[in-house]
Amino acid sequence: MSSAPTPARSGDPDRPEHTPTVLDAALHEAGAALGRVSSAATNVWDRVRNGHLADTTRHPRTALTGGRGWTLHRYAPLADGPVTGTVGNPVLLVPPLGAPDLAFDLRRGNSLVEFLLSHGRSVYIVTYDAAFWRGRRRGLETWVDDVLPAAVEAAHADDADAGDLHLAGWSLGGLFVLLTLAAHDLPVASGTAFAAPVDVDEVPIVAPFRSIAEYTGGAIFTTAYRVLGGFPAPAVRAAFQLVSADRYITKPVTVLTHLDDRELLEQMEAVDVLMNNMVAYPGRAFGQVFHHVIRGNEIARDAVHIGGRPVHLGDVTDPILLIAGADDGIAPVDSVRTGVDLLSNSADLRFDVEPGGHLGVLTGRRAKTHTWPVFLEFIGDHDD
């Protein structure tokens, strides 16, 4: 009596395996294309209906103190509390000249402020109002001797039990952090400079302006900023865009070919908001940046003077983290790396290169998985 045949199981040599066919591949590709079309249609509809895709609402914050056109703010804790449950020393963020402070809080879902809050950090930031930028006599000493020391002391007093502050600045804000720590003994646990152009000789975009300045003895730029009272906001915006001209030229094509990529569209929209909020440089500050930083490269030569006295980065003993953007045209990697030689007495000096350009290394789409964890690890190593 013959037995019934045993049903073939997966892996049974008697059962032929299904081999993907050209038809299978075509169906898969068609399904993926249909999904992209659906996502693109949704994004276009939401953009038309709401007028925007990115949520660029600022995270709530409270003004604590200030003076002479600047204000110290403290960000509100997250509604649901820290994600990680860890608690560390507070962080004080320092914006640069020209760029608005929203670079640290670019958009919901991609905000350094929210990232730090989610890891149990109290977060403070210094902002500058319209009156500050109209102050023609405000120079670099305003930040190094006035604003940052006062902001650090006020933030420390606001929550003295939390320990000393981690000071972190972006671009020229990073240089302000380094120079302030070199000039003053403050209750600071560490300093971080994101994309800070320490050595301007390594910045290609500066060369043509230097040539013009040398030919005219600097008179053409001096006359311009004295007449204008500073460096106008449109010029600041144009300078940022000039370095990334290829991205702005190809932007329409990028948008059209990525209508299904919501996160990319939100990021581009948020960057446009930042660029549209650029502000002018005060006259004296721009003059000092041009003559002493750009033309004279005095920080890299260890010859900078603030308020009539020499300030040496070699006097910084606090732990320091320097982060450069791999594709940064304003503060190239070698420009940032020069700080390693100058900050020779730092208790813990670290140099790191992460993906992104001048803004991208701080708050690009990859910053949350590259730059921010490096920053968090560094400040965690130097909590009280």
C-alpha cells in the first residue's frame, strides 16, 4: 500500500524554489514608483494648503537678563521630560555675527536645542536685538569682555547647583568662545567651537578680497563699512550663498527631483528661513573682523588684541572641542585644525571632522547622527 506524498517544505530539494523574474522586478519598481508619486503629491498638497512643510516654530524660552542690546534666554524643558533621563551640566549657546540664533533651533525634528533638552541638559542662549546691531561702536571686545562673561555668570547663577557651563559657539561665535576663555577665568566646564575659522589663510573665498584690500591699502572696504555703518544683511546672506553657489543654482532641480523626500524639503525650507533672517554686522565689529581676522589673520598668528591687550589661545586651559565640516567652504578643515596648535594648554583638546558644510555640520540632516553625538559625548566627559 503506497503512502500519501509528503507536502514539500521550504528548503525541500524536491520543491523548486521561486526565482525572481523580470516581471517581479518590474512590479516591485512600479510599486516603489507609485509610492514616490503618492508621497510627492502629498507633499505638494500640504505645501499649497499650509504654505509650508517645515515646522520652524521656535522652542519656548524665557528671557532672564541682558543689557546693551543682548539678552540671555533659558529654553523650557521638553513637555515629556528628558528622553534619556540623564542630567548634565548646562549648555550656553553662542550665535555668530550675521546669522540668527535660530541656527541652533532650526526646525522641529532637527534642532540641537531639542537634542540637548532631550538628554537632560538645561540650555541657554545669547541673542542680540536690533539695537545691538545698530551700535556702530560695538567691536570684538563687546563679546569677549562684556556679553559672554556676563551671560556665563548670569546663567551660572540661574542654576548654580547644576555646575559650570559648557560653552558652545558656531562660526564666529566659536571664535568668540575661544577668545573669551583665553581672556577670562569663568565658571565654564568646557568650550566647543563648531566650524570656527581660526586660520583665514586656509579659506579660499577670502583671497580675492585680500588682494583688493592690499591693492587699495584696505581703504575701499573701510570706506564702505563706515558709510554703511556696518556690513548690510543682504551682503551677509550673499556671502553665505556665494560659498554654496552650486547648491543654489541646482536648487530648483533638486526640489523637482525630490518632491517625495519630505525631510529634505523641510530642511531646505528651514534653511531658507534662516537665510532670510540674516542681520547686519555692526560697523566697528565688521572693521575688526576684516582688518584683524580676515586681512591680518591675527588669531592664527597668535597676535590678536582685544580691548588693547593681547589675547592668546595658548592661555586656554579648559577642555576644548573643535568640530570642522568636511565640505565647509567658509571654515575649511585646515582652517579649523590650526586651532589645535594654538590651544596647546587645553586640559583635553579634541579635533573632529564631521559631514556637512558650514551650516550643515551644525544642523544638517546628518548632524543628529554625527556631530551632535560627538558633542554630547565630549561635554558628558567634562560634567562636574
